[in-house]
Amino acid sequence: MTNGIPDLSQRFNLAIGGAAAGRDVAWDPANNIFIASSGLGQVRYYSLGVTATTITTSDGQFLISSPATTVSISNAVATAYEQGNASASFALIRASDGEDYSQPLTVNLTIAGTATRAANLASGDYAFRTNGVVVSGNSIVIPAGTNLVFVETYPTNDLVIEPTETVTINLAAGGNYSINPAARNITQVVVDNEPSQILATAASASMYERLTNDYVRVTVTRWGDTNTSLVIDTTNFTFAGTATLGADYYVTNFWPYMPATLDPGQVTTNIYLLFPIDDNVLEGNESIIIGTAAGDGFTAATNLVTATLVDDENAAETVLWSDNFNVDTSASWDVFFATTNNAPEDYTVNFAYDYYASQGIPPAPRSSADTLGVRLAVNKNDDIAAAAALNLYPKGKSFSGNFALRFDMFLIVNSISGTTEYALFGINHSGTKTNWFRNSAGGVPAGWLFDGLFYGVETDAAALGDYVLYSSPTTAGNNPTALTPGRNASTLTGVFKAPPFAYAGAPANPPFSFTPSWVDVEISQINNAVTLKIDNTVIFTYTNTTPYTSGNIMLGMNDGYDSIGNGGAGAGECAVIYDNVRVVSLSGIKVNNVQRSGNNTTIQFSFDLNDSASNFRVQSASVVGGPYADATATITQTGPNSYQAVVSSTAAVQFYRIRHL
């Protein structure tokens, strides 16, 4: 400070992203950290927890002094066992300038973890003891004449079956010592000695009926004694729910799935438990309720895990237009290409592409025995690093009203890092523009125009726009407008698992995959609700407020960065294959029956998209013209595409309608 005023020249700062980003990190000699954000309109102050005394003198000096003593904590024995009350222990160690230990030192602690600390030896999971005496507070004294003290973590031998629990011990600040930042906390465990018990929780709780390589995975945790070996197989699980074992799904006792072994000391294991059977029957989603059963040397917990078998069938389709690419239909498609490197032919479109003969990819879901589709790749034909995109439009087509674009998609990721690409597809286009985006600086060429509603689906779950919906107008950054925040792949890791996919959360395959996996894609438009589904899972719904409510469909591929993937001969990388493309008519929600009994009204309705009951709402109003608001209702799925809503009201007259989210 100078004359009591802070001297900013003594501030150390690190600018992040430059002035435009509006962020700054700074620190001062007193170990305070300052984080400022103009975007958030706030500044935050953090202390590193180092004890220091600061003095501002009358002549403007800023003085700092730290205690001469530094305290550390370290594990001596990290595991406590209820059996035999075998304690864990840790040491509190002080180091002092001049090694003056003539006075006792009180050290403060904070305690956390899953184990419960006991106030005495008659309750809780453990207690701290020094010299056999229980310590009730959160302060430990290092006696005079020594630089350390050992503390027991003494386990209480209760009769409760428990998991292996943790004790986390942190050094807390004190007025006459500093904390060694490299040795400021430890973690210990308390091991139970009751008979072993297994408990199952969901690791991935859904699977797609059509996807042979999909699965439901459970995590089995052992409570109680962990010092024995346990063997778990299919007889140690129970199954119930609306799905039928042997008809809708199966389990197996064959390696590498089961039996599973928990070795001594091992607490958890992940088990690939359920696998789907595609029965080609329209059933709707079905539930599987998983329990555990006792086995050799262990009992079973009573909790249940609920998993979902996602149906892949659709109701009979009214097809408005289709192309299965079994013959060369290139003359029926318009191809639009854009790039930033001015190379007019830096793309590949292969109609009637034999993906099995070329890359060993099995038939698409809606194919019988043929393996022909259309393959798209961009930015692979020269050595210039640039962004590029392809759009394909069927010639002279336009669709309006309630309809869905459906197709099979096989997306392939690059094996080279830093080469993120995207599948592109959309509806309601003019068919005269290349709709794309560029994430590298500067965006697409200035003055570019966009139309329709088009999605980008990222190949590698890199959180660089994993699932985003775009349209016009052109932004200041020379890119299309993102109509929604989109969805991050990290929220879909239980749907698109790795394996069979290359990256958890993204529906893309590694090149020449051992578990090649097609996905079913659907964009539906019902009134102004536009919904993207992949493998019958809703990615997100957008309420369409744009002027683009009808038009052509689009299939495409987008390299959004100035980089080049591995596209050499035989590489089979970073491309997309589309097959069995079709546009089908939708009728939307249809109310089939309404009955009132007392204060309850039952509404039976159908919906030609096989969706879950949780995606519907009942709305009510006192007059037919509204306004309508969501009402409390119980909505269940009574069959494929069939639903029932029960709503209660004491009003003499009430009007209802069904809303799809």
C-alpha cells in the first residue's frame, strides 16, 4: 500500500481470454486469490487457508508474517477393522523454526466421511483416542517436549451390516501454526465384520431392444465382512416387471459377464447383467425390476433396481416419401457443398454404397439382407486444413403439417484426436442453401445465409456442441443461430454406452468397430413441437417459433474445425452412412374416450409416436377458450401408443386438453 491506498503494481494477475472475455485471476502477497468476471458482474475472494498476520503501518507499508510452526497430518495405519476393534491411526506432526517444542500445541481438525463419529464407545462407527482416552472435540493437543502425537481411529463393533465407510480428516486453521499444504488431509476406512451382504445399484439402467450389443449394467456392493471371497452368478438375482425374462431379455452365466468374483478386500464390481431380445412386437417400453438373492457366504439386501427396456418398433407407417439407396438415386438428389479452403471437390458422396463389402458394417435396422446406403464424408481429399460441410436434399420435395423424418444412421468417429465432426440433418428447408457451421475462429464465410431447422450431432462427445439445433439468422460470429442450449453427451452416457459406441454419450462408432451399432433417428413435427429422438430416446424438444414450418428434408455431414481427419484409402473414418430414409405422416394426439365418475375424469388418448407417459400433461380450463394451465393428473401408458389420464376436479364444468412436451 502507498499512503493507505492499495498499490496495484504489487498485484500479480493472469488474464484469461483477453479483455473481450471479461475474466481475470489475481493474487497478492497475503495468499488471497481474486476472480473477477464482467459477464457475471461479480468478483470472488478466496483464501488458501494459510495462517498469516498482516499489518498496515502508518507510513503505508504492508507487512506479512507467518507462524514459525507448520503442522502436517499423515496416516500411520489407514484401515480400521470392527473385528477385534483393530484401530487405524494417524500422526499430527509439527515443524518449528529453531525446533522449539517446549510448549504444547493445540491443532484443529474438521471431520467428514461416510462413517459416523461416536461421542463415546457405545454408539457410532468410530471414536478418536489419544493414550486410550476418547477425544470428544475437534482439537488435538501435541504435548510439550515432542513434535508429534499419534491418534487412534478406534472402531466400535456394532451388530449392523454396513458398507466399508470412510473417515476424512482435514487440518483446520489455528492462530499459532500454519498448515502444510502438501499434507493437510487424510482418508481412512472402517471395515465391518458382520456377515457379507450384497446390494445392487444401477450403473446403466436402460437398454435398446434392437441394439444387440446394448446391456443393463449393475454395480454390486458388498457390505459387512470384506475379508472373504464371494462368487456371484445369475442365481443371485431376481427379476420382475412388465418385461419377460427369456422373451424380452436374457441373462448369461458365461464369461466375461458372469460369474463375478469379489476378492478379499474388494468392495464393488460392475456386472453386465441384462441383454435385449428384439421380438419385433410393438409393446412400448417395458420395466425390469432387479433384486438380489443370497448365495454362498452372503445374504442379500432388500432394495430393488428398476431398468427400462426401450422398444424399437413403431406403429404402422403412412409413408409420404422414401429412399433406401438400394440403387443409385443420385439423380434424384441435390448436393450442396461449402468449405473455407475454396476446394470445390473436397467431399465424397457414395450412393448405393455397399457398407458391408467396404467396411464390414452389418445391415441397417430397417434393411432385410441388403447393405446399401449413402455415405458422406468431407474435408478428406486434400491436405488443406479447413472446415467443410455437405447437404443433400431430395429434389422437388416439401413436407408440411404433422410428419416425421426417420432414417438409420451409422456414424463413424476419427481415431485422430482434435478432429471433431458432426452428422447434420434437418427439416423445413428450401433445398437451395448449404446449412452448416464452423467452430474455428471467424465462423463460416461472411454473408452466409441459413434456413430450416437442422441438427448437429457430434461424433466424439467432446462437449463442443454435442447435440444442437440451428437455424437462421446469421449471428455476429458468422454462424447459424443455436435455437436451444442443446444437450451435452454427458447426460446420455447411459443411453449411448462405450462400448458398443466409441465415446459414452455419442452415437458414433470407432473405425472398423468390433461392436458396430446403427442408431434409429427421428425428427418429428407435431404442431409447433419439433422433437429429436435417437434410439427412441428423446434428446430434446423445441417449440418452433421460426418461420420455417414446412419444406424439404436434409441429410449432411459437417467438419466444424480447421483440421483434417484420417480419410486415406481404407481408413473408413469420420463419415456418416444413411439408410432407409423416409418421411411419414403423423396424426398427433387423438382423444378416444372421456368419462367422468364423481370428481374423477378419465381421458383415454393415443399418440402415433411411441412415447413415455411422463412426456404428456393434462391441461384444464373453466371455459372452452381457455386460458389452459397444467392440471394435476395421473397419466399411464396402457399399451403401445395408448394412454390414460385421470384428473380430479370438483367443478361442475371443466374443459381438458392433452399436451405433449
